[in-house]
Amino acid sequence: MKQKTIHITLIIAMLVFPALASCTTQNPSNNMKTSIKDNDPGHYPVMKTEEDWKKELDETQYYILRQAGTERPFTGKYYQTDEAGIYYAAASGQPLFFSDTKFDSGCGWPSFFEPITPDAVLYRTDKAFGMIRTEVIDSGSGSHLGHVFNDGPPPTGLRYCMNSAALIFVPLGQEGPDIVKSYMEHTASEEEKRVMEDILSAKTDNR
């Protein structure tokens, strides 16, 4: 069984490497790390065993969120989504990105120029596949989301290149799933609650 798992992992890596190259062709250098400093504390509000994560996440989500995997470009369900709403972390239900910050980067993954709050995400240096990149994780559970690059639009100049499987999209005016409700009720910071209230009330007033 172990040998079979290793074989499957190698096949996935062979399929994913071209995808990684596709996402990073906008910067030909092997050093694609941003100036953002690593700030991963290694502990998070939502802490679970890997066995628990395996039970709660589907196979693709677990591979991406907990094993830092990458879905193939142009295959994720959100890369072309242009509806107004909030993108939450699939592992924790934490709010991550507002649709107003989403843009079409052409790389085949959902791309954003700014997280919903500065503390919504954390950063690690990723030296896998012979590249140096800045990995993005959700601060709620430390789960992998994607990477951030220095080739985004104003005002930040950043491109948060995310995996669809790491996200939950909830259109404005619709109720979020239980994982989102639980996070907002039990784990969300006061800043997160305030920002969410501001976004939702502003959009309601503009209708």
C-alpha cells in the first residue's frame, strides 16, 4: 500500500509541475519570492489532527490544503467566477478574499490582489521544485491556499494565486455553509467581524 501511495504521489507531481510553471511564467526567474516576510507561527485557532482533516476534507482538498498540492490550471471551479461575494477558507470557514479584489490574471487560477484583512493569511518561504516562492496559508488553520507573486495590479501590485479547492465561495445575499457560520461565531476576530459587516451592509445599501 505504501509503495502504491508513493507511485500515485509521483504521478501527481509529474502532472502538477507543468501547472506550477504555467502559474509562474510571468516571472522567469527561479526566485519568485516576494518581499513579504515569513510570519507563520506554527499554531492556529483551528487545530486538528491529520486524521481528522482526512475525514473532513475530500481527497482533492486534503491534497491541496494539507499537503500543499496544486490543482491543474483552468480546472478549478472559481477561476472564471465573476459574481459578487466572499471567498472563505475551505479548511476553516475563515473569510479570505472579497470578489472586488479578484482579477483575471490569465494563469488559470483564481487571482486576487489583496486579502479581505491583512491577518487573514500568513506566509512561508517555499523552495519546492527548484523555485523560491512565497506560500500563502490561511491564518485560521495553517492550511495551504496557493502562492503570492509581485506581478499583480494596483493598488498592491500583488497576485494571490489561489487554488479553487482551497476556497468556498458564497455569493452576496446568500447564507454561508455551517463551516463559515461556525468560524464567524466562535473564531473570528473583531476585525474580521467588522470588515464583514461593512462589506455586507455597503453592498445591501447599494442595491
